[in-house]
Amino acid sequence: MTQRLLVLSDTHVRRGGSRTLPPAVLRAAASADAILHAGDIVTAEVLAALAELAPVHAVLGNNDHELVGRLPEHLALDVADVPIAMVHDSGPSDGRARRLHRMFPAARVVIFGHSHQPYSGPGLEGQWLLNPGSSTERRRAPTHTMAWLTVDGPQRCEAELVHLD
């Protein structure tokens, strides 16, 4: 059965701040089979709001101070017989593929965040690396982004970066 997973990272929505999740993200979340968030959610309210729209699997980011103890630093899950792993900070781009393969040798897809720079490309030994960028704080990226991961068993696993601007 095909699973459409919304992939987010680095939303940085702070309590009392002016930043909110974009309407496009909320619409996508409502149509997703699940949401994978690669950290820097920041508040439990954002996690709860997303969970009202679809099941959420998330990892702890370096700004997720109030979520310490509620979220793991690394996460491995299986979706439609495809092993997927997540971590927030994958370290510098030099050596990233080797480092992520060492961390998650069984994963077919490794999702990471932290840099706010969207990336979708091959890793080592058949792994696919995916950073959805940020839908709220693009920093040096040309646009705000999120990603879709479509999984229909080991034969079909596709990632798509979505530019929101």
C-alpha cells in the first residue's frame, strides 16, 4: 500500500512568536499518511498541532529544549518494508554520506535537517539522503521548502522537494 509521508525540519515555531506553520504545510499534513519531522520543532504545541492532522514521527533538534525526554535523538522506522532513519544534525556536508551510512547502515532513506538547506540525493550503498530544508526559515536557501516521501514497498521509494515560494 502506497504511503505518502510529509517530511519537515527546522520549523522553529516559538511560543508567542510571529512565525507559524504555512498554510501549504498544514494542507499537506492533513493529506499525509504520516509526518516525519527531523527536529527543531521547538514547542510541544507544534508537535500536537501536527499530530492532530496525521501521525508524527520526530527527532530531537538542537533547539528542542522543552522536548528533551519526549523525542529521541535518532529514530529508525519501517514504512511499507522500507527502512527509514532520522537524525537532526548530520554534521558537515564533507563526509556526510559516509557518516550517515555508518550511523544507519540498514536504512534505505536517511532524513536529516539542521542546515535549512534542502537536499535530495544518493548516499552510499543505495541509501537516499533527504533534507527537507525549512518551510518557515529558509536562511541561505533560495526558497522555503518541505518534502514528500512516497513509499510503496522496496521497489518504489521516491523523494520530492517542494518549493513553497
